[in-house]
Amino acid sequence: MVERRVCSFCGAEMEPGTGKLFVKKDGTVLTFDTNKCYKNMVELGRIPRRTAWTRAAKREKEIAIAAALAKEGVVEEKDTEVRKVKAKKVKKGAKAPKKKVQVTEYDGPAEEPAAAAEEPVEQPEEPVASEEPVENKE
């Protein structure tokens, strides 16, 4: 099986056979998924954790926010299940999966007021045309 690689700059997962490999003089291998990542790291010398759109910068920001909240005494709960969910490939012509419904305890049928159920719905009356014949004056 072909190994999946991760971009050295932005942290995105790369498809096999795509991207660039850059080998430094000291033998370290850098992989880049786009030319944008290559230019930012190699040519411009930017640091990934200081570039806002990279995963490293987003992790750094989360850590800083968590540290600030910890100093204030506020505890934030993260929903880790959302992050672990990965998209699955769907075959062409396959039906969409049914949505999951949260089930709560059943307390019996909801009772409606009896008066509201028995009252007929009033419909607005239509205007009645006059019964007098109209004469054409020509």
C-alpha cells in the first residue's frame, strides 16, 4: 500500500503521487502539497506556526486560548468526537444514510385542550355580487 504523506508546512494530508519533495543538504526531506507551501517555507523562510492558515498555527492558537481560560478559571469542554469523525467514500447511486434521532423518555400522549379541537375553523365570507341587472349604455 502506498504511504500517505503530510505537508511539511501546512500539515494537510497529500494524495499519493502529488506534491513536491525537497531534500536539504543535510539530508532532511520536506514534502509540500502545493506550490504555495513550498514558496512560503523554502523561498520566503516563513515559520508554519506563525502563518495563520496552517494547522500548526491553529494548534498554537488553541493552546494559547486554553491557557488564557485556565488562568481565568474557566474550563472549556471540547467535543472530541466531532474531530474524530472522518468522511467515508460514497458509491455512485448510493442512498444517503438516515439521520440519527435522539430518543427521549415517553411520557404518554400530549393532551390538547378539548375546546380547541371541537371549534370549527371560520372561513371568511366571499362578497356577494349585486342582484340588480346592469344595463349597458352604448
